Amino acid sequence: MKLNREQMQMILALFIVAAISAILLSLTDMLTREPIAQAQRQALHSALLQVLPEHDNEVQDDLLEVDGRAIYPARLHGRLTGLAWEVIAPDGYSGSIRILVGIHPDGHVQAIRVTEHKETPGLGDGIVHNKSWLDSFHERGLSGVHWAVKKDGGDFDQFTGATITPRAVVKAVKGALVFYQSQQIKILDQINSKTAVVAPSAAGGGK
Amino acid sequence: MNKQAVFADGFWHNNAIFAQLLGMCPLLGVTTSAENGFWMGAATLLVLLGSNLVVSLVRGVVPKNVRIPAYITIIAAFVTMVGMAMNAWMHEMYLILGLFIPLIVVNCAILGRAEAFASKNSVSDSLVDALAVGLGFTMALLLLGGVRELLGQGKLFGFSLFGESYPDVLMFILPPGAFIALGFILAGVNLINRQLKRRADVAKAEAIRLEMVDKSRMSTAVEVS
């Protein structure tokens, strides 16, 4: 088949437009790749600060892997004060919810923070903003706590107009505690056999 | 072309939301708060500036038959760039709006400006048009987001106005509230437009009357003399 002049022109025009777009996109990618990685690290850093008790080690560099989960240990003067890892609630109102769960070594919750979600703004996103609801997880363990929202006869509030979202989060946090209970010895062994990575600014520590 | 007329047309008379009712998806999706609305509008404004600029640059070069795929490629490239930049430098806002940013590609207000304006006008006129339409869009999203945040949560830009005891009004947080609030805003816009038109009509009638008075005076004067 022979292309006539007009067809050549069309192909050429689309080629040029696509080429310019590709160049612009790769330039933007080069410019933004490092800041995006940094922003994500920064977001994780501030979330870890909020869910972990006081510590002097560089938590993000201290991580270990148990059963495919990245676990961040918090240490103060070399002693383990808490652990955090991310759990995924697959049953949010719209898609998965990622939650960073921080616990004490004895298996009680220190704090939780939602790191990623697609819940309805103004309704389900209370799991991000509602401080008193987030605080209601503090010091809760597996024993003596009914891990469900009040509507299901449990101990945790739901939100006006949003039950599915908190229900999913409560279930996921409970799952994290159950996981810790079953793997506690393994996790603590791994942590104790590893030298702490001390934050450059902090003195002492290191086992 | 008169830049002022281009701006007034894009910002008000042919406002993407109030007059053309285009771009309803981002409008209903993200206007749960004034801040979300503002940043969605700003992202759309940036995409519009980029796409109008490039489309007016390549006008005459791109053959008619393939102009739509060419425009969409250009728009999609700019949307992706804005998304990346937001992810890098406004990470928190990106986490909220991230879902809706890629959808700017199919905001027909943008393709509409590329097709109806940038492909037929100079680069500088196209940039003024992009600025006007983008600002008009941002203004509409900001207004609707503000109304919904105020009525739905009793807040504005995240600050409580009626105290913590204000009950969440679900209807305004969810999409139906967006439709209802938009309906009232459209009614208000129509009211303003009617008022403007009436004022213009009155001025015109006054001018005609004065002219007639002038004429009759003159004829009386002629009779008297």
C-alpha cells in the first residue's frame, strides 16, 4: 500500500505530538523522581513518629522482615520500646486502606495512623482526622476488648453515615495484634539479634 | 482579538461550570471542602495553560482528521506532569486529590477550549483564554466546595465556624448536596445575569428617551421661532 501525501502528514503530525509529549514527561519524571521518593519517606517518617513510643534509633533503617512484613522497631538506649508495621484493610468502602500500627512489645496498641485510603471525603476519612477515634485504640490489647464497632456490639465507635470504613480498620488492627501474638517470639528474637541503627544525632544505644 | 473580551467571556459569560455545565465529574467528586475545590481548580488551570499553549503552537500543522487524538495526547501529557509535580511537592494534597487528577484528561472543558479556541487563535489569546476559563473553573469549584464544607461540616478551609457541636449534615457531604448547592448557585448566577441585562436595557432605554426628548425640544424650538 502506498501512502499519499495527506496520510503521511497525519502520521508525521501524530508522531511529533507524541514525541514532544514523551520528552516533556521524561523530563518531569527526572525532576520529580527524587522529591517524590523523599516525600514518601517523609510521610512514613512522620507517621512512624506518631505511632511509636519514644526512641533514639533510625527506625526506617532498622527495619526487619518477618513473614513478608516490614517491621520497624523502636529502641531507646538499646532496649526495645515498640514496633510498627503496615497492615492493609482490603474491605474499605472504596478500596484498600493502609494502616500503620504501632504496638508495645507486650502486644498493646500504642497508636495507629492511616497512610493511604480512598474513603469518602467528609465521611469515611474520619479515620484520618478524627483524633478521639484514633486515640480510642491506645493501650488496647487482644484480651478484654471486643474488636468490633459499636453497631456490631464491639468497643469502637463508628462514624455518622460511615460504618464500613471504621469496621474495616478495627478488623485490620485486630489482625495485626493476632499476627504479633502468633509471631512474637520469632519477631523479638530477630530484633534482639540485630544491632540497633542509631540515629546520628542520638548518643549511646546500640546493643 | 480584544483580550478583555476574551477574558470576560471565558471567566463569566461562558464559564465552564455556570454557563456550559462542563466538567461536572471533578465538580461533584472533589468539592467536599473549599481547599480541595481550590487545588483541583488550580491543577485544571495549569493543564489548561499547557494544553492551550501547545495546541495554539501546533495549529495549522496538525491535519484536521487527527486533531482530536493529537489534542488528547497533549492534554494527557500535561495532566500527568501536573500529577507528578503535585506528588513531589504537595504530597498531602496529592493523597487526597490523587484519584481525581488523572480524570482531568477527560474534563471536556479542556478539550473544548483546545478545539473551540486554541486551534483557531494566536498563542497570546489562547493563554488569556486558558487563564480566564481556568480561573472561572477554580472560582466555581472554590465556591461550591466552600458552600458544601460550610453546610456539611460547619467549617471553612478546615476552621470550625459554628463550634465543635455542629452536626455533620450528610446530604451536603455526599454528591446529592453538590447537585442541590449547584442548583442554587446556578439560580443565583442567572439572577445576577438578569439584573445585569435589565440594567443594560434600562440604560439603553434611557438613552433612547433622552434622544427623543432632545428631538422634540428641538422641534418645539423650531415652532416657537
